[in-house]
Amino acid sequence: GIQVEQSPPDLILQEGANSTLRCNFSDSVNNLQWFHQNPWGQLINLFYIPSGTKQNGRLSATTVATERYSLLYISSSQTTDSGVYFCAAPLNYGGSQGNLIFGKGTKLSVKP
Amino acid sequence: DSGVTQTPKHLITATGQRVTLRCSPRSGDLSVYWYQQSLDQGLQFLIQYYNGEERAKGNILERFSAQQFPDLHSELNLSSLELGDSALYFCASSVQWLGSPLHFGNGTRLTVT
């Protein structure tokens, strides 16, 4: 099955700074998703992005499927951006299983 | 609000006991997933159902079982509980069983004492 690796594991930012989180995956994907787990434990789907670039406010994501990586950009960070960011990909490309395999996450702390 | 409802929010029980976690998917979603999140194992996929049928199975223990009912809600049954079963259990739903965004409920925090 696919391996999903995220970097960096931890990131501390000052409010207003920009950041880039990376997700590498070991196999081809047709489904790549980014999630944010806030300090209260809620998991929010940020992007469904099997390829290309998407933007949602201060957040954007790019997946380069041929090179097996995805990037999540956070601009003008706010304290509410704190939490853990996960990327997830299907266990098997083109397979019959829809479940996602999650990376270990990037823990982001934004200081005021 | 993701639209996925999980109950209860918290559960405290003793070793050896049995509990049932409940999940109602978003309106229109046919697929339900169960995940376990613990500090040492991260987010682990347990099982997936689509329109009442089991579609995929992950690292789910034999002491655990699940089902999806005709109204599409799902239940996860955990029996003969051990201390190591303490974790956050998430339910997620999606429209299709492949290739669609997952939306998570707020989770059930299980503490086994």
C-alpha cells in the first residue's frame, strides 16, 4: 500500500507569516486530500485535490501527481490556523478500496 | 459543521465492557468510514461501508465490529475493551465509495479504565 510522508513534523510561526507544508506519497494517486485538525480535535476537510491547484481564502494547495507530492500553502497565518494538518491518499491507486491512508501530520503553532 | 453526527461525544467505561458508537452521515452520503486516532498510532482506518455493504477493512480488531443500517447510519461495536482501546474514534462519510471528499464527525472520545 501507499506510504504518505509529511514535512515538517512541527512548525512554529509568528502571526502574519506564510508557510508551506509538504506531503510526499510513494505511489500514483487519483485522490489526495488535506485536513486540518483543530485544537479541539475536529477534523476539517480543506481540499480534495488529486492534481492541479486549488485556492480557498488564505489557503491553497497544489498536487503534482507525476512527481508524487502535494503542497499546502498558508498565507498571512492567524492563531486560528493552529492545529495539525494531515494529508491523505487512497491505499491503492485504481483499486477497489476507498479508504484513505493518513500521514503523521504537521503540527502548526501560530503565535500572536 | 460537517453534517456528520457522532454520539456519544465522550465515553468512559471499564476493561472488559462493551460499547456502541453511533454515526449519522451527511445527507446524501452513502459511504461511511470509521477511523481510530491514538497518540502512538495516528489516524488508522478501521472499516468502510457503502450503501449497507462492507467495502473495505483495515486494521480492525476481531473484538470490534460495525454495520451500516438501511437508513445509512452506522454503528461501531467495541467489546472486551482493553486499556489500549482508549482513543478518539471518528466517523466520516462521502458521497461515493471511491474518489470523493471525506467529511468527519467530531469523534467519540473513549476512555477505558
